[in-house]
Amino acid sequence: MNHDIKILHVLPSGTRQYCMHGWVAHVDNICVGHIHMLIEANDRVKFLDAWVHDDWRRKGIFRKLWDTRWKFVQENFSGWKAYAWCKPMSLPLLLEKGFTPGDSSVYVEKEIEEKGPYGPNCFVSC
Ligand SMILES: CC(C)(COP(=O)(O)OP(=O)(O)OC[C@H]1O[C@@H](n2cnc3c(N)ncnc32)[C@H](O)[C@@H]1OP(=O)(O)O)[C@@H](O)C(=O)NCCC(=O)NCCS
């Protein structure tokens, strides 16, 4: 790859309520991808929200971001457990890195209806 891809580590704000780290891949100060990590209770870190811009996919950016984050957790969270919910595109890299597959999940959705003036509709028989 000829482009000079740099990675910026975005630190959490410092408040204990919100402990999200981010790693942003950028070329000439334009963001081309990012990944995140949430620090959770019980010595667990959650890897989430991997994204690489369509025009920059399959060039190793996700791998580069992933390896940068992994180096950081090895240096700072040794002994903790890392986990993630993967989509089909991100799963192969995590399996390659030695993560073991657990439960899968199913996406569901529902339109939110406005609540009527008398509360939710309810069949009244008498
Ligand atoms: C998933 C995503 C982040 C990968 O980014 P990328 O920079 O193109 O990935 P890389 O080029 O670094 O590929 C690293 C590895 O990921 C896997 N991978 C990447 N794209 C893949 C695809 N389309 N299908 C299957 N595996 C894929 C491969 O194992 C690949 O290793 P290889 O190149 O040696 O085969 C990107 O496709 C994306 O943003 N997808 C939409 C959002 C998404 O699904 N995010 C995952 C949320 S959990």
C-alpha cells in the first residue's frame, strides 16, 4: 500500500462512567476507518464498532487498527478478558487472532408507535 496510513488513539474523557477508547485510521487527516474498546466491569474489555470506509476496504486497515489496539491491551490489560460481537466480515480476523466463537445473535427491529391518549390499546370485553 503506497498511502501513509496513520493511527490516532483517542483516549476516554477520564470520567469513570464512560470508558471508551477509539483508534482512528487517517490519511492526510481524513478518517478512513476506526475501531473502539469499552472498559467494563469484572476485568472485561469489549471490542466494538469496527468500520473502514468503502473505498479503503481490503487494504489491511482493519488489521492495522486491530493490531494497534491489541498491543495496547497487552500492555495495559494483561489478565483481563476481551470479547466482541462480530459480523461476518469482522469474524475471520478475530478467529485468526485466537478468539473462540460463542453465542450468535439475531438482528430484530420494530417501529415505535405513538402511545394513544388512553394508553396502550387493550381489548375490554365488558
Ligand atoms: C469489517 C471491516 C471493518 C474490515 O475492514 P478492512 O480494512 O477491509 O479489513 P482488512 O483489509 O484489514 O482485512 C482484515 C481481515 O478481515 C477479514 N475480512 C475483511 N473483509 C472481509 C470480507 N468482506 N469478508 C470476509 N472477511 C473479511 C479477513 O480475514 C481479512 O484478512 P485477509 O485480508 O488476510 O483475508 C469493513 O469491511 C467494514 O467496515 N465493514 C462494515 C462494518 C462492519 O461490518 N463492521 C464490523 C462490526 S462488528
